[in-house]
Amino acid sequence: MIDRPFLSVAELADLIGVSRRTIYNLCWRKEIPFVKIGNTVRIHRDVVRLLAERGSRHPDANAHGQREASPHRWQDQELLS
């Protein structure tokens, strides 16, 4: 794994096997935390762990895989413990 604390969108996409557009969409929908430095989006490497724990299920999905009405807020979770 990459030793730097923050990954680029391309690095995270390659690491977990999705497109860069998917990572950008997750960021803009606030489904994963990110920082913006100038015009560059960076994602903390601990997000990989969060995505693995979440699996393929959307964080707002109920037991039947349907999304709830309220948006999920990653800001309420402790990311860097």
C-alpha cells in the first residue's frame, strides 16, 4: 500500500478497482471524506478501511438494500483515530 497519508483520486480508484468518476461521485455526494487542496482532491488512506467495512452496501441502505431518505454524514464518524 502507498505510504503517504493521502491518496489521489486515481490512486484510490486503482487501489479498489473502480473508476475515477466513481470516486469523484462518492466525494461530491459526501459518501467519503476528502480534502481539496487547490484544484486537487485527496482522500485519506483510512477511507479504504471504511469502504471495506461498508462493503458494497450504500451507508443509507436498509436491510432490503433500499436507501433511506436522510443523507449519510461521514463527518459524524471519527476518521482519524
